[in-house]
Amino acid sequence: MLFYIVPLMCVFFKLSSAGSSCSQARDDDFADPFLPTVELKIIEFPNENILPIGYNITIACISNTSNTRGELVDLPFWIQFYYNSPVKVLHYCGGSDNATKEDSGNYSCWAVTQRLCAFRKIELHFREPKEPIFTVDLPNEMRTIRGNKDTLTCQASGTPRPVITWFKNGRLLRSPSIKGTKAYSTLTFDPISISDQGNYWCEASNVFGSKKTSTVAVSVLMKPVIRIHPKNVSASLNDGDITLECAAEGSPNPVITWLKNNTTMVSETSNTQNGTMSFLTIIIHKKMKTENYRCMASNSFGIAFSQTATVYLLEEGNDQSEADAQAFSSYSWSFLWPTVSIAVAVLLLLLCVILAVFKHKQWKKDSYLLTNEIARDRELFQLKIRNGMDIIPQLRLSQAINTSTNSSQERTVSTTDDHERYVQIMRHTNNRNWEIPRDRIIIPQEKLGGEDLRVENKGIYLRSDRHQLPVAVKQVKSESCA
């Protein structure tokens, strides 16, 4: 028989129209916030619905207020067990042992509040007790390539359902890659790596016994990879022999051989391999010269070569420092070259900065000289033609402004003084634009001055824009040449 535990109360009447007024309890976010909680548990076999006959089986129904509300009207006031349908009420709150196959079926628990009604169902199967039996066993071997995705599966039956656990190399395996624990479980490698190699099996157990699967040997195939490269060595005749080391990883384990100057090794050496390590012993003799050695690792998936190691033989009378200097020279250039390049780049940058500063100072100097020259040129041409005025009235106006001390007095400038000042201006003007064609000059009779052979008259230059510009015209007394 079964024991039924109702935490709040056990009543002995049917729920009228229960099928249409109750909602199934839910555990997600879409549940009605006013529904009471309902939970069904098997005390003797938690989370199990396949149960053995002849044993006490206790079903517990637990109900409480809503997860989001705690008001009195949401507290369940009535709870009832049903068997196979909402019509068949279980009219007892206790029971006896020795559950039978007839007890198999659907069990439901109903909880009612002043607002709503909720229920939850569980389907139970009662069978003869049985120890675990594997229905899907593991293979004897799994060979795969590194980087692949592979899965191992274990499946077992029993009453109650057995719990499956995984083992690797004799130790319990706990991994997030294991999915499922009851009767069916998988172990996934995604991606598989060399560290996943080993012997795996799974074990199924319940209260009546346990069983173990066969062992599967997982082999991960991989092309060889050199892990330890041989190093340069300096030796003398007194050393007798020297040893080079090389280590490689791969699956299957690679075979390591040695090359001398890119050819197969000869009799003066001895090659021994211990797992993934290989040792090359070189016998030192007088005929020996500086030689290059490297190891080669190979398996069914490929070949890998190590870096080259150079063995330097010291001649008699040479000290160790000479050999060290020779070894250093072959490898130091790779480190010295970046340093030299950086130094050259810095020097070029400094040179560019110095040239830029020098050019800037030169430009400032040239600008200063140009500014002074422009200022001097402006001083030479302060008298300009303004609004078509004649040069002589301008001279008069300039003299009146510069010499006027009393605004009430007026001074006059004689025509002779005006002519002399006009001549001086024209003589100090070096602009070749004053050399103009004769047909554009009008020469009046007004004289500005003269010498024994020449005479200077005031002239008028007829410009192409129809403006008239006063000029000084030099003429030979016997000719008229502008």
C-alpha cells in the first residue's frame, strides 16, 4: 500500500466540478501569481517514478500560498489526493506497506484557496525489484583525431532506475560535459584533445546492486609536435662525448631520429629514445668539424623537424671564450639588428628636428629682412598720386602740413621751389615704368630746371586708362627726346 501525507489536512469529500475549476501548477514565470503552490514528492525514492513492489512508498503533497503573494485569502484551506481521475478520491491519509503492481497509475494532488484551485500530477509504475542492467554498452576502443567532437553513451535499466556515474583511469569523473544521470547518460568531448586520452567506463547502481560497463580506450591521433629543441654546444677533444636532447609529442607516440647536416646519422653517434624524449650522444674525435644537428619526429599522421643545433669543436690552444664568441656571433645579430635599426631611426628623427628648427629660424630672418626692405621702399614712395591731383599741389599740401604752426597764417610756396622739389622726386625714382613712349607725353612750356646741355620740363603722361600723370621730361637743348 501507499502512504499519503497531506501537510495541512485530509478530508473525505469530493471536489465538485473539479475538472473545470482547477489549473495545473506551473514552475515557470507564466504561472498565475494567485495560484497556490503544489509539490509531489516520493520520500523513499526521490525524483523517481519507477518503483519496486513490496516496499513502503510514501507520496507527499505540499501546498502553500503563492510564490509572489502571502495574503490570507491565498492560503490553501483544502487539499485532496486523487487516483487516475478527479472523481476517484483517496479516502485515507495513511496506509500500509507492500505496494503492488495494481498501485501503478496517475496520482494528483489538489489545493484550493478562496481565489483559485491548483493541482499537480505524477505517473507511478510499480515493478518487480531489479538490479541494473546495461542496455547500451561502451565500445572497446575509440580512435579519433584531435579537434573532433566525439560522444560516449551509457544506458541501463533497473527498478528503480539506476544512477549512472563515469570513471576515467580508475577515478570518478566530474565534468560539465556529462549530461543525464538516471538510466541514460552521455559524455561529450568538444573538441577532443590529447589530455582526453585514457580508459573510460561507466557504472549504474540502485538499491539492489550495481553494474560496470566494459572499458573503452580513447586514443586521440595527432601529428608530431616538437616540445624540446636541441641546443648549441661547444666541445673539445678532452670532453670525450657530448649529448643533445629532443622531445616530441604526438599520437601515436612519434619515432625520433637525428639528422647531421640534413643527412642520416653515422656511426660516431648513439641515439636512444625514452618515451617522448630522445638523446643523441656524439663522440668527439680529431677529424670532427663544426656540425649542424636536428631531430625529426614522425608517426602515421606526419613529420616534424626541430630547430638546428650547432656543435662547435675547439681546437687545441683555443680557449672557451673563442668558441663562445663564435656561437654568440651566429645568434646575436638577430638581436642586434633591431637595436641598430631603432638607433638609426632615432638619429634620423633628431636630424629632421634640427633641420626644421634651422629652416624656421632662416625663414624668420628672411621675413624680417623682407619686412625692413618693404618699409624702406614705402619711405621712398610716400608721395603718391591721390584722386588725380598734380604732384606740385601735393608738394604744396605736404609742405603746408609739415611746416604749419599757426592755422591763422597762410604760407605760399614759390613756383621755383616747387619745380626743384619735383625734379628731386623724379631723379630719386628708379622705377623703369617712367620710361614711356613719346606719343603718350604732352610737354608744355613750363620748365623745372636744366643744365648746360639739357633742360627739364614738366610733362603729362597720357595713361591707357585715360588718366593723366605728371612726369619730368629730360631733353637735350638741341633735340626733343623723351
